[in-house]
Amino acid sequence: MNRALLLKTFVVAALALLLMVPVVMIQSLVAERQARANEAIAGIAEGWGKRQTVAGPYIALPYERRWTEVKRDTVDGKARETRTERMEWQVLRLPAAALDWTVDADIGEKARGIYRARLYTARLAATGSIAIPGRGGLEDGTSRYKWGTPRLVLGVSDALGIRAAPDLAVSNRKYPFSPGTADPNLSGGLHAPLDGLDLSRAQTLTFSLSLELGGSEAFALAPLGADTTVAMRADWPHPSFQGRYLPARHEIDASGFRASWKVSRFAASGAEGANCAFPCSRLSQAIAVSFIEPVGLYQSLERASKYGFLFLGLTFAAFMLVELLRRLAIHPIQYTLVGLALAMFFLLLVALSEHIAFAAAYAVATAACVGVITIYLVRVLESAMLGLAFGAALAGLYGMLFALLKAEDYALLGGSVLLFALLAAVMVGTRHVGWYGLRQAGGA
């Protein structure tokens, strides 16, 4: 092979690698903008409500237990008895025997500058029952007990998001909620003191409650009851069902989704092996839904920038073929200018997509870059037809890239097929070329 041709090949390859530097810098810019967007979203969530997890409800029954500890020993042959008064404070936690939740969420957005956070307002309602044993079944018969006021506890991970908490209804009586859980095992939420509740006999309490809650990005519910059902509706068409339990049924359409869960006491009992007492043993066993974008903006930008080397490599390879087959002399500076124009596409895409819809930003960036490259190539290739053909091919390549970016589940398959098709086209198109007989028509 001609030495000049070999040298030109190495120069073009080196230019392609060198031009990857601005593409990598753009990738770093995307990561920086993503971090700034996350900071803005977190700032909005601080004032509205973060990702929410609701746990409970359950009844916390505090008590004081006193007993006398007797210690007998023998000193100098005489039996001695030492009595020590002991006392402890404990909380008995009683989960719901049956619990039915309904959740109705409306999704909206709030902006801070150019960044938007996905927020929701959820209206929750719960009905259920809790079995309370009589004192005789709780006391050991040898200690002295002093029972405190029982309280119904409802955990909320970010109490700032609580918009309204109407009075709790327990067995036809109303009890107001108070801030905080008053339970060290559950950091944030509400509690309702059940004043006047008769603890002398065993009974089953029926209750109902409602709650309006603000949050962002995701919602979770920890099923602390023995048997729990959840019915949820939201006006968001892209839910991601996560957590320990997946929905038994769900329907998704353009207007939103509906889903229902059923967690039996047999499934919930698997959480009891955790290394902490109820309720924290079950807090990780949550029903969770994230309100996601199928392909997020910065995820799309990151994926697009990863195709930068493909664009540079294919364009430079096509230039080399045209240069060799048509006996043209394309200068390395001309390669560099076209490569920089290709890299500018990704920078334009990042800048525009933060202000207008991604599809529109992609179309504008594509039109700008393909237009300037086509006009330039008409002169460089000394042929309007060839320059326009290059521009059309480049526009088609951008179109296929856009389809790959929007294909959430088939991006890898589509990208692999595209690369194979391009390689096959090059191999078929150059199968009759005598590479050792090629000579350059001019100097580089």
C-alpha cells in the first residue's frame, strides 16, 4: 500500500481520536448539568415534600413495670435475703389485624429556573381493625404495672409534606392527631392519644383515618398490618413499580394508572427476621411507585453523546473512501472542521434541550449541523450532488440515533443492528476495490 495513503490513514485516525476530547468534555458537561438539576429538584422537594414513605398505623401502648428482685445467699453460715426494687419503661406495639388503603395521587410540576421537579399530592384513606388483649393477658402476675395512654401511630418519612390530617375515628369516637410519633422506633409522622380507652378487657377496635400528603418523585407504603390491601390511582402514565411487593393487578393508559396490592400475613411475616423490633423490622418491606420519565432528558443526552465516536468514525471513513475512489485531496484541516461541527451538535443539543422539548432541540441541532456540513462539503468534494448526498446520509444517521434514544427497551438491539447494517453496506460497497492499487491524487 502507498506510504502516503498509510500515513493519511493514521493522520485521520489520530484526528478522530483527538476530536473525541470535546465530545468527552460535553459528556462531563451533561453530568454537571444533571448534578445541578438534582440539586434544584432537591431544593424544591425541601419546600414541598420529599419522597414519602407511609408506615402503619399501629397502636403503641406504653407501660411502667415495677418488680422486686430477690437475691438469696449465705454469709458465715447464715441465710441472707436482699430485695431490690426494679423498674422499666416499655412500649407494647400492636399492628393492625386487617388494613385497607386507598391512595389517589395528582402529579404536577414546579420549576426553579430551567429545572422542573415532579411533585404529587396524595389523598390517603385507611380503614382497619386492631385487636387489643385485656390487661390480664399482658401482665405477668408478679409485677406491678402502670399503663399509660395508648396512642395510634402513623409514620410519615417527611412530615413537612403533611397537608391535612383530619381526626382519627376509632370505634365511633374522634381523636385529633398530634405532630410526631412519640416512638423512637419511628422517626417522623403523627400520633393520636386514645384517651379514655378501656384496657381492662380484650377488644377489637375498628378505625378509619385520612391524610393529604405532598411529596416528590416517588411514594411508598410499608404494610405493617397482618393483612393489607392497597388500591392506588395516579394521573401519571409512566409508573415504575418497585419495593418488596409488586401489584397484583394494574392498568396503565395515557391518562394514568390504577394498581392494587394484597399482602397477606404470611408474606408480611418474612420481615420479622430483621435485627430490630417492630415496626422497623418491616419498614424495608414497602410497596413503592416511582413517577418516572421513560427516558429522562439527561439520560438521553448522555446516551446521545456516547454515539459521538460513531459519528466521527463513520464520517471520516466515508471521507476517506470518497477521497480515494474519486482521487480527491481532502486536507486534515477540512477533516477537523467537519469533526468539530459534528461535536458541536451535542453541545447545541444540551443547550437547547434545557429550554425547549427534547425532540424540537434535536431537530434544530440536527438541521444546523447537517446544514453547515452540507454547504461546506459541496465545495470540499467539488460536487453539489455528492455534498447533498453526504448531508442526506448524515441526516438519516441523526434520525436513526433519535429513534434509538427514544427506544427505551430496544436501544441495544437497534444500535447493534444499525452498526451491523452500516458495516455490511461498507463491505458490500467496497468489495471490488483493489486497495493495493489505490494511489492518492495529491498531497495531504
